[in-house]
Amino acid sequence: MKAAALLLLCLLPTAVLALEPGKRLAPWTLLDQHDVPYTLNDETRILLVARDMDGAKLVNAALEGKPKGYLDEHQAVFLADISRMPRIIATLFALPKMRDYNYRILLDRDARIAPRYPAGEGEVLWLQLEDGKLVEQRVFRDAKGLSDSLDTVDK
């Protein structure tokens, strides 16, 4: 009985974090790969979330060849969960490489923010927002589909 109650309590936060259209996303602030803070605000129209390296690679492939400022022009931001990456690897290898990218990557180093969003392994969660409220969510598992969808967003 105690085990069942404990399991229910563990699952409760997940249910509370379920995203539904019309719900406002709670604001948060994270640093990007250049240690510049960014706060989620009502101007953000697209939030891309990758919870693992494969998801982040998918975003990188989708943005390959896009001009600098492409995400900004589309009022889009990319949130990468790097909490599972060993800090020494992040500091010595991953972050220097990320600094060469021509787009901003918001880094969730401690898994404070990304777990709020149900992105699965090897995929990118697309949250379409309007005035800070969720309008639509999609999941991408291929770079071409993500790239094509970003291209159709009005600037």
C-alpha cells in the first residue's frame, strides 16, 4: 500500500506539468552557450526542446545553412537539456563547439526547465506559442521536417 501511494506521489508532478492548448507557459531564464541570459516571454512564438544529444543534433541539422539570426527572425528559441552531459565534457568540448553555431542555444545544465516539456529521446518538441500560451505542439524526428516547418513560420 505504501509503495502504491509513493508511486502515485512521484507521478503527480508529471501530470501537473502536462501541456494543454491555451495554457500559459511559466516564464524561466537560462543562459545560452555564450553565458547570455534569455527569459521566455510573450514575444516567443516557437520553443524547440531537445532532451538529449540526438535531439540537439536534429536541430543542428535542421538549421544547417540557415543565416545567422534565423531563429530570432522567426521568434524561435532552442532549449537543450545538457544535464546528463558530464560537466568536464561540456566545458572542454561541447560548449566551445556550440559557441561556433550561428544560433542561440539555451542550456539547461541542471534539468530545471527541460523536464517541464515532454520531449522524447532522439526527438525535438515544437511548442507553438501566442502571447505566452500554448497553441500547438508537434514532435519532430527528422531534420528535414523541422527545417521545412521553420521555413513556413511567418516572420
